[in-house]
Amino acid sequence: MHELSLAGGIVKLVEDAAARDRFTRVSRLRLEAGALSGVEVRALRFALDAVAPGTCLEGAQIDIDEPPGTAWCLRCATSITIAARTDACPRCGGHQIQPTGGTELRVLDLLVHDD
């Protein structure tokens, strides 16, 4: 379950920001895990809930946006929406597609407090 290591990395990123920017806790964390990122969102949420106690993320509301995957179809030269990297182009049925979006896992924003 690589989501546990991803959760640990997210906590480290937030803890480092807390030390640098001098805040003590986070009340809201908003992430983005694209459809093509390879991240199982339910597993990531579970892992974050498991590793947050004792950190500045303890008790934080965690929202995870899941944008769709986008790709460029080389065959019909257009941008398309896909759910998986193995999907065919919905317009021409071709498999010559290059993912262009929805591949990221990133922290979008934090609501922090410096009690």
C-alpha cells in the first residue's frame, strides 16, 4: 500500500511548512489526486487518518479533489477526457493518446492556525 508512504510524505511536507511558517495546527487540508495519478483515494484518506495523530494535521478536515484524466489523441489531434491510461479515445477509438492532466498528487491549500 504505497498510499501510506504518500501520507507520510504529505505529513512531512505540512510539518516542514509549519516549522518554516510558524503555525501550530491545520484545520483543513485540500489535496488533488488526479484520476491518472495511481492513487487510491480511499486508501490515502485512511492512511492520512492513521498518521495524523500527534502532528499538526490531527483533527484536520481533509478534502481530496479527484479531477478527471485528460489526454491528447495523436490520431484525431484533440484533447479528450479519460478515466484510465489504457482507455481508447472516445472520438476515434484509437489508443495513441498522451496523458496531459489528472496525473498529479498535490497539496492545493491549507487552513492554518498559529494559536
